[in-house]
Amino acid sequence: MAYQGGYPGGYGGGYNPQQQQPPQGYGQPGGYAAPPGAFPPQNVAMQPEAQRWFAMVDRDRSGKINSEELKAALVNGKGQNFSDNACKLMISMFDKDASGTIDMYEFEKLYNYINQWLQVFKTYDRDQSGHIERDELSQAFTQMGFRFSEEFITFLMKKSDPGAQKEISVDQFIVLCVQIQRFTEAFRVRDTQQQGQITIGFEDFLSVAIGCSY
């Protein structure tokens, strides 16, 4: 990710991450940790770097950031802006009032959250190429606690980037991980016997599929 090109912390410039641990609970009982639920009080000071980047991203000076403004600020390792899907997903995770925008305090949470995922991504992008290949993606999911077949990993990569199919960028990686976290939690709730199998009704299946995709 970058606000002025490249990646933070050794990926071509940018800011130094404040938090360097991956999101807690990923692949573990309890699963994906949702964003904090409440805004901090208005008198709570923001991290100076987060405040500075918020001012740069908020191009219309509305005090809010939408997915288009976020997209214009984020660049993946291929020199392309983050995808619409990735930006809308990340905005929605921190948009408490469902307005389609986030304020500066919500942005600070998003700022830290992206930094956390960047650290995870960089762990597997050892040559700092800005993308990870299929074997690296498989290793990443294995270390997160998932046991996916080679065929399923190939399927995930095709869904992430039908044109490439051999590598994925950081924004595609974030979207994949968040969606898998969401589906894992939905599955775990229904797998009351912890057997790795569930029986699910059609409407329940649709609610999971639609709810976990956004």
C-alpha cells in the first residue's frame, strides 16, 4: 500500500507502520477480529501519521473518505490502484453508520488494519516484488491454520485475478483473506459438533454467501 507510490516500511517509501502484528484470531477459534465497534471520543488524539494521511486522502475536504478517494491513495505492487472491490470492502468494515464513508477516527482504524495486513503480506513476498505466487499463498494459508488443496488454491487465484492466475497483489490478498475469514466464521457457527461438515438450508446458504461477500 502507498499514499505516494510504493509500500510503507521498505516497499519504496511511505510511512512506518505503527502496528506490526497480523489481525488477531485469524484461523483460530473465535476467528476474524472485526473492527472496533465504537468511535473514540472527539478529544482523543489521532496518531500523527494517520491524521496527516487522512488530510491527504480527503481530497474534497469533506471530513469523510469514500471508496473512490481511498482507491486514489492506495497503490499495489503492480503499480496499479487498489481494486474497487478491495476499497469498498475496507470502507464497509469501518463504516459504522453505513453511509459509504468513514471519518478520521474510523480511518485511523483502517490505517492500522491495512498496516497489519501489509506486514502479513510482506512475510510471504520475500523478494519484495509486490505480489505473491501460488505456492507462497498456499504457505500463507497453511500458517494461518487452513488446510486447502492445491486445486482450491488455484481456484482462489483464478477468482482473484482471472488474467494472471499465477500471482496476486496485496489488495487481492486482503480481499481473499477477509472473505475467507467471514465464511470460516459463518461455517464455524453452524458446525456445532466441530466435525468440519454442516447441513445448510438453501436460504441460509444464500444469506451466508451474500452476507460474506460484502
